[in-house]
Amino acid sequence: MRGIKLLTIVLTLLGLLVAGCEKSIDPGTKTTVETPDDEMATLLAAPMPDARGFVPSPVVTAQIGQDAVQFWPYTGTNFTGEPQDPINLIFFGQADPRDIRAALLSLSCDRTALGFPAEAPFNSTWDDAIGDIQTAYGATIGVETALSPTPVRGNGPDRFCVSRGWSGSAIQLACGPYEGMRFHLRLFKIGSWTLGNAHLDVLIPGTTDHQVVSWEVAEQFVIADFMRSGLLDPAMPMIPTDQINASPFRTIPAIIYNGMPVELRGLIGGPLGNVTADVPIGTDGHAMILNLTNQVPRVVEVRTQDFVINFNQAIPKPFCSSGPTDYLYVTGPVHLVQTARLSRSGNFEASFSASGELSATPIDPTTGQPTGEALKASVRERHEGMLNNRSFSASSSKYQRLGKLGQTGSGRNFTCLMVNSNGVNGYTNLVWCGSDDEKMVADQGVKSNAPDVAPRD
């Protein structure tokens, strides 16, 4: 398959996530620090709203024998129940995310026997993924009476919960390069089960953002790799659920779709010709339960990724926007570094950081001509994940600073998310804008006042 050639597109300004975000600022507090890093320290020094009490809806059930898991069939970017990605894989048995990671990392890149082409990402090996932290919700179930060995939905016979709550994507995996097209898998530990979302995405040129183009192709790709791993139960290797999430789900913007080669359009089952409307991302709404009865040894190692992406794109102003024609042309390098390690004791840790000092020039989107002076933009991103035999945690925060305090068009945006196995979870989004820099608009729910653009993956 040819490499992905996308047209110049517009997308949101780079977000930035900062690890250890246990606190946020009081909306009525005036901040006077001058540097982005100093301001981040201030933002992380105040209490964060508690997100422990919310249970998303709907909740469905998957079951093997007398073991079952109830779960929200989507991932989220917070704890509000607004779906982000569909859960399309469920792992049972030797289903610890560290074992799933070990299994996929151990596989060779040769998939030609399964009919995959000898081109990236189909001939790539798995690695730890760089991607946003997401949330999932579920509860493992103990069954008081014998149940059918097939997956069930709804309430069913009496059950009692033995593990319940929010989980975070402490472990993420990717097959294929960050800078091109890749398969991306997020894993969420729920008791003895693991929920997963797999998708195929492409990097949008001139940005650090990925666009999801398929759920189904990625689900089948992961299933194929576990088939060749030899770890599935020969008697009951996999079981499909009924439909548990929406079909189709989300869309590919037309301007991105029209830049995709015909081969990729055919692969994902989309129209072969150009389109004038956004293209739905197809899915049958079912998840596949993979029943893993064996495992491969976990490898004690440290894996590091370190590279620079040059931002060079026209984008809708991502926050403090005056309307749909408020655009910026953003340029400058963004440095990304991720380290993932597995210790001899079995403790997995991953840490990621990104930073950049960019230039953002207001432009007329119809002509591309500047409409104001260039603003200095600072971005910082970090996130961390941890998983061991007793607990897990995943945390992230993002900080964007545009212009100087009080400067026309200036603003600041801070988002923070944390999820832990001890139930101490939190999410906040805080925004300052333009001449009202001394005031803060706080939204601790789903969205900030950023425009509705394609999400970062």
C-alpha cells in the first residue's frame, strides 16, 4: 500500500499533558507567574474536583463461564460519560495488560501468511504507543448461579461485584510509526479482565495529531496477531458479543478523507471517490472476547522514543475563539520523548513529555493572509502510567499559552486528568481569555470553550 498522502488540513493546536496532576487552580485566583513552567506549577498546586461518584450509561455485560465483566462500552477523556472511542476488544484469562503487551511485543513483523502486505504498518512490530490518556469504566462480577458460557447482556441472574470503578490507559501499544499510519491499542484493567480499544489512525501532516480512520480493520488486525501468537484457548479462543456500541461511530472529515489514497479508502470500506461530507467510521458495534490461556515471558527492559515534529499548519483557534473564522497559522518544533520500562518485580511505568515554543499568526482562512501580529505560543505535555500486581494509575494534563497576558488574542488553557485504582480520580479544564486574563472560565465537565474540531488521538 502506498504511503498516506494527505491534503493540507486544519486541526486543533497541540495539547499538552503534564504528569502527576493532582491539583488545579481556584477559578477566582489571579495568576501572575511569567513562564509556562512556573504557571504549570501554580496550576498543579490547588485541589482538583473529585470524580469518584459518577457511573456512566449504558452498562453492558460480557461473560465466559461463571466469570463476567460489566462495563461502559466506550472510552472517555474524563468521567462524564461522553464517549470517545468504542470498546471493541475484551481480554479474559491471562489478560493482565502487561501480559498482553508481552505477547504483542514478542511477535515478528511477518504477517504475509495471513494475507497482510509487506508494507508498514502491516509489517511493523508492536511498541509502546504515544497517545492521550483515556478512561474506561467497569466491574468484575462473581456469579452466584451457573450461567451460560456465552456472553450475556443486561442484568441476568443475581451477581455481586468484586471489583468496580474507573480505569485508565496506563498501557498503550502501537504497530506502525507515529509519523505515519499505525494501529493503536489502549488497554484498561478491570479486575481480572482487560477492556481495549483498537483503531487505525494516520498522522495529519504538519501537526502532532492523529485521525482515526477505522475501528474494524484494527480490531481484526489485533485478533489476527493473537491467532498467530498461540496463546488463545483452543477450545474457546474467542467469542463475539452482541452489538454493544453505536454503528457507525464518529466520522473522518471530508478534507482528510479526500487526501487518502484509494487503497486505504477501499481497506476501510469507504467511498472510493472524493466526498463532500464527512465519512462515518464504520463498525458493527460488536466487541470480540479473546480467551487467553497461555502467556509469554515478560521482558525486563527500557524502551525510549525521542523525536521532533515540526508544526506547520493552519488551524482553528483552539480556545478563546471569537468564531468559526478565527484561524491561526502555527509553526515551530515540538519535542516528544517517551520512556517505558518493566522492572524485575513486574512494575510497568511509562512517562511521556512534549514541549514546544511556537509562533501563531492570526490569518484569514479564505485567503491565508495575516490579520494580526504573531503570538508566541507555548505548549507543554506530559503523561504517566503505572501498573503493578496491586494497583494502577494514569495521569495527564495539558497546558497551552497563547500570547502575553492582556495581549489581543491571548489566552491560556489548562486540562488535567487523573485516574487511580484507589478511586481517587479527578478532572478539570480551566481557561483564561484575552483582556480578561485576570478572570478564569472554569469548565469541570466535558468541554472547554475550544471549537469542536477533530480530537487528538
